Amino acid sequence: MLEKTTAIADLSQETQLAVEQLQAITCPVLAVYGDRSQTLPTLQGLERTWPNLTKVIVANAGHFFPSSQPVALLTPLLEFLPRHEV
């Protein structure tokens, strides 16, 4: 799966969502990050943007932890979904 990802190309594109567009999202948001992810600063920005954000930090995990630790993603997801109608 990682061999086929377009993440690097996606990140290098100049098209980013404006803060106003992100703030327009009003549904509950779950953000699950590895504690060693290089994108943790993004989480801090999302926390300021979305007051309805639930964050989960996975210990000893990097950015691509779902591929090696799927339960670490599924556990908070399965706890989050029943609490919110989406």
C-alpha cells in the first residue's frame, strides 16, 4: 500500500484548504496521531480550528502506524463512532 501512495505528491501541491473551509466542518472529528509522527504540528492547528475535535495520540507510533498497528486506530474509532451520529 505504501508503495502506491500519493501522499508525497499531495503534500507538495499548492492547493490547501483555507482555514475558513476547515472551520465550516461542524461534524465531530476524530484525529488519531502517532506520538512520533512528523505531522503532530498539524494536529495543534486542527485543535485550534475545530472545537469538536477528539484527539488520540498513539504511543510509540509514527505517521503510518495504521499499517503496522491497525488495532491502535480501530480501537479509538470504534469508541468514537457510537458516541456521534454521522
